[in-house]
Amino acid sequence: MSTPAGHESPQPILSVRDLRVRIGQSSILQGVGFDVAPTGTTALLGRNGVGKTTTVRAVLGLLPEEGEVTGGTVRLDGEDVTGHRTHTVVRRGVGYVPEDRGVFGSLTVAENLTLAERAGGPHHYDLVHDLFPELKARRAQRAGTLSGGQQQMVALARALLNDNRLVIVDEPTKGLAPRVVTEVAEVLQRAAERVPVLLVEQNLAVVRRLARDAVVLDAGRTVHTGDAAELLADRERTTSLLGVGRHERSERSGQAEERPEEREQREHATKEST
Amino acid sequence: MSTLVLLTLTGLGLGALYFLIASGLALIFGLMDVLNFAHGAFLTVSAYAAWRTAETVGGTGGLALAALFGTATGALLAIVVELVLIRRLYGRPREQILVTVGLSLAVPALVQAVWGADSRPFPVPDALSGTVGVLGAQVPVSRFVLIAAALAVLAAVNLFLSRTRYGLIVRAGVEDRAMVTALGIDVTRAFTLVFAIGGALAGLAGVLGGLYFGSLSPHQGTSLLVFAFVVVVIGGMGSIPGVALSALAVGLVQQYANYYVDGYGDFAVVVLLAAVVLARPAPRLAGGVA
Ligand SMILES: Nc1ncnc2c1ncn2[C@@H]1O[C@H](COP(=O)(O)OP(=O)(O)OP(=O)(O)O)[C@@H](O)[C@H]1O
Ligand SMILES: [Mg+2]
């Protein structure tokens, strides 16, 4: 299943080849490779624990202390950035929304955004306030006291504030109520009109709505790359590669399960900030 | 009454000294997870640098110059130690502790080798050697100098943290260092800056300590550092207002206990520390900075 014609002609914005990562004694990635097209959304898929977050963190030079890239290359817009320090990779024009959102709970919403302002570039507050009118109203509120969904908005706003060449978003809908999931998906759709997005996502409805290309990992390797819609239409493949049965179950019971989780996150963040 | 006033102002002066040392320790630990045992060595070297300056120049002007020189010495020393030693050891707490403890032992020994083990009188200019009558008590002027300096530093550090971009980076870095770099910020520059600020404050503490005690010795920094660590533990790592309150409490408790319980000041501080630590809810294993 190759990439359909027309998607592969321009140079990819991100190109990962045979990426290998070890954390401590365990080999976590053993050959991850894929391209992110210079427009639209590329979904990075796979079951829990297959190495999606590790891939993203390796690209950004954000592996934990005991982790290291043991092989492979990462190219951003053609330039080799393998093993470069995080801030230098990011300054080349990468926005990043981490899995746990990475919002600074002790800072206000406005301070979270100010911190994200990168030197030398325009800062698109007009866009951010248009996408997230609520953040404008809550600019003086401590981010740790925001709801999980609002915190996700702060994290997305930080990534969209600068002129980026690529935005990487790791499971933005995790733990959010269905209504908020829809809001996040809408924001990502609008974002993808301006900047290519690499999206790690387990909610297949969101993937279906946003992604043009799909990359599937399993046990630290790329096992599939191709057109997202084609993959999702292939029931057998989605079941074997993504374990869809399990996912749909959690989607159905979503709302009841997720509310307490959101509350806990908020409490946790508040505690951290005192 | 006059005894209480004298004790209180003396305790506040001591608390001010602790605050100057502890605030740097707390910032360094909060941002970088580095327990800087070399902080006392910064203080000692700065105190001797200030002493040489004050001796050479003399008078109030000499003291002002000494304060400036001592503060600069502390900052410079801290920058060198951060760039040359600590920088290579981020994320390796055991090696860091070995290096900073090594410095805390080697530097006083070096100072002792150069200037001798005996304590030296610190030249206090006439303008600051007198006393002021407060509610019947004769309080040495130097106490007020210390309190004023600590208040000024508290205000300056707060302004730095709340109003400047580097202050914002430091506050965010205390919470989640990796995420700061993921916003494209070179956090190691903030590390050097915070080390420099901590060193400068330790240097200032060295000068003011000379004024407060009227003398200086090679191990002064090390013994003050012990109490500064107690202050940081009580006040909370990475929290400047907490450290200020805690420094106040430790200084006062130590003075009161020394007088009213006959020389039990240090013991009272340990009791205070134990009480605070025991009263505190057990920390979550998840970590993070308070
Ligand atoms: N710091 C670490 N130390 C040891 N093992 C780790 C560490 N981080 C991740 N791993 C392991 O690496 C593997 C991949 O983890 P990763 O977080 O990349 O998976 P993921 O695909 O993002 O999963 P999820 O969908 O649950 O977020 C897992 O088996 C995980 O246990
Ligand atoms: Mg993950």
C-alpha cells in the first residue's frame, strides 16, 4: 500500500529513517521509518506501548536521561537533526503538544503563552484568540486550575502561536469528554490548513476526520504506511494493527470514565503549583 | 522588654543572613535539582575578598566597595563552577554531590592555608559600629543593615521572577525543565544565570556576615550553610517567599532559645526542623517540585 500519487512528490517536512532507541537496557524502537508530507495531517497509530511517544520524543531530542538514539536519521525539511538538542530542533520551526500536555500549572494562561513566544518570528495571538476565545477570557487564571480540556487548549495554543514548519501533537483527545474531543478535532483541522501536523491519536473517529496519511507502529517498528482512509476502511487490517475492538469499547464508556480523570488531573496540577 | 527587642532584632538579622544564603540554594535546587554544597565555599571566599578590600581601602567607602567586590566574587566563582564542573554533571546527582562536597572541603582548606585558621576581625566602619536605641534596647546598627539588605534582595528576586523573561523561564523550569526546552528555550543559560545570582547572594552574605559577627574564619561559610539547608528544607525547595518566612523563623527561634534556654539555639532549630518535617504530609512518590 504505497502513498497515493501526488502526496509524495514534494519533499517531506519530516523524514524518519530506521530510527532505533534504547531506554536503559531495553530496546524500545527497532526500526521506525516514515515521512510526513508538507501539507495536511499524518497520523501516527498503533496500540498502547508500541513506541509512538518514544518516536516523537526521539525526533525532538527529548528522550529520558537513560534513553539514547542508537541508530537511524531524522531529517527536518531535508536537514539532519538526529541527536540535536531539543531547543535547537524546536527553533527550526516545530510546535509540540506532548502527551501529558506539558502546561505549566503554576503559571497563568498568559504566561504559558508568553513563554512559548519564539524570538524572531511573528506571534499569532489573533489566530490563537480566534481559535480559543475562552483562553483570552481566562488569561490571568493559573493554568493548573483549568479543566483538562482547557489545559489542552493552552497546549495547542502554544504550538500554534509561532510560525512553525511542523506541529507534533501526541494524543490530544486522551481523557477528554466527547464534546471536548470534537472541539479539539476542529482546532486541529483548522491548524492543518496552515501547517503540516504529525498526530498521534487512538481515537479512530478523529483520525478518520483529520488524517490523510497514516503510519502504524507495532512493537517499535513501522509496520504500515499509506492512505489513512484506505487503512480505516480495511476492517481486518485495523483490527490486527490497531486492536480496534478494545478501542471502541473505551470510546463508548468514555464520558462516565473520563470525568473523574479530568478532575484528578486538575487536583494534581493545583497541588503541584502550591 | 528591651532584652526581647534586642533578641528579636538580632534574630531577624541572623534570619536575613540565612535568607541570603538559602534563597540561592533553593533556586538552584528548584531549577536544576542540584544540591549545591559548595555554596558555603562561595560565601567564605567572597568574605575574604571583601575583607582584603575593606582592610585596604578602609572606612564606609571601603565597606561599600568590599560589598560590591564580595558580591562579584561570589557570582564569578559560581559561574565558573557551573560552567566547568556542574554543567557536565546534570542528571547525575551522585557525582554532583561528590563534586560540590569536595569543593566545600577543599576551598576552606585552601583559604586556611593562605590566611590561617584563626578568625580575623572584620573592619566595621565607625558609622556602622554604633547602636541605636529601640524601645529601650541598644541595638547594633549592623542588624538593621542586614535586615534592609535582605528585604531589598527579597524584593529584587521577586521582581526578577515575576517581571522578567528569565524569571518566567526559571519559574517554568522549576516545574518542568524538559517542557521549557520543548518550547525552544535554551534552559542551560537560565542555569548559569541562577547559579550566578545564587553565588552573588552568597557573596553578599559573606560580607554582611563579616559585619554581623565582626569577624571571619575559613569555616564560617560551611557552618552557615548547615542552617541555610535547614531553612530551605523548612521553607520548601524552589519557593522564595517560603524560604524568607522560614529564614525568619529559624533566626528568631535560634536567638530566643540561645537566651531563654541557655545556649540551646542550635538544638531548638533541629527541633523546629523535625516538627515541620513530621507535620508535613508524606510526599507523593511521583516527585515534582513543591
Ligand atoms: N522512561 C522509560 N523507561 C523505560 N521504558 C520506557 C520509558 N518510556 C517508555 N518506555 C517503554 O517504551 C515502550 C513504548 O512507550 P511509548 O510511550 O513510546 O508508547 P506509546 O505508543 O506512546 O503508548 P501509549 O499509546 O500508551 O501512549 C513501552 O513499552 C514503555 O513501557
Ligand atoms: Mg504515548
